[in-house]
Amino acid sequence: MDDAPIPKPSLSSQSIFEDQLAATETSKPTLFSMKAQMLEQGRTDTVLAATEDLSVRLKVYASGGENELHAHPDEDHVFVILQGSALFYGPDGETQSVAANQGFMMPKGMLYRFNATSTDECLVMLRIGTPNFQGQAKDDRIGRDGKPLVGDTKENKHVPVIFKEGVRFGD
């Protein structure tokens, strides 16, 4: 296997979907790199590898970055913190701090949200989920009200991405 290429982030919900489906087009092992450009503001999501049954993505959140309470009705997934820290919230206000070299598993259908709590660095984490989009309902991400909640919307606390020039994770 050759050196893994440096992945490019998917900057919209639609591009995450397309990139993840495209990644399933191989039946060979996939070597991937966990390198990412750091952020001043916003969040990125980079598809690293996928099969019809599993997806692996690298997520980067600027300090203070967050999302809204949501659930994935058909997907179990795990977050593994590589850098920084996060505070995860449940539907009734319960919280769990998660730091570098720790992980947090979310069963399908579990309502949660999180925010990046480290002040001096970005939150960088692996997101591993199963099944991939082919095995999920059309509305794969829903809010507390049971209605679709698209990831890159104002309702999900999306803000424009501003990259930190020359600052990368994994170099």
C-alpha cells in the first residue's frame, strides 16, 4: 500500500453523504491519514473510509464549536477524542466530559449534543458509525421533535468555516 493521501474535508451535509457513498466503491483495504487543517471557527467532517456497513470520519471543531440535540435513528456510532476535549449532553441535561485518548459510544436513537471545551486547541475526533448511509432511513439525523435536522444548518448551530492557515493536526 502507498502512503495515504491527505484527506479533504466535506464542507456540507450533502458532500459528506456523497463522499461516504463514494468511499464504498472499493472492496480493497483502505489506508487513510488522520491529518486535518485546524480551525479558527466552525467545524469540518472528513470521510476517511467506508463500506456499506461502516464509516470512519475525522471531525474537527474550533474551540467552543457545538451542535444541537439530535439522534441518528439507525446508526450506532463512536467518538474517539484525538485532541482537545468535549462535553456531551443527553436529552435531560445529563453531561459527560470526554478528553483526548477517551471515547464515547452513542447507541442508535440516543439524543445527544456536544461542544468543544478545550480553549487552546481544536477538538479533533474520529467518528466511527454503523451502518453506512445505505443501511439508514432517508432522515438519518433527527432533532428532539423527531423531524429531520440537517447538519449544516443554522438550527444545528452551523457557522462558516475559517481555517487556521498553516496549522494542521497529524503533521
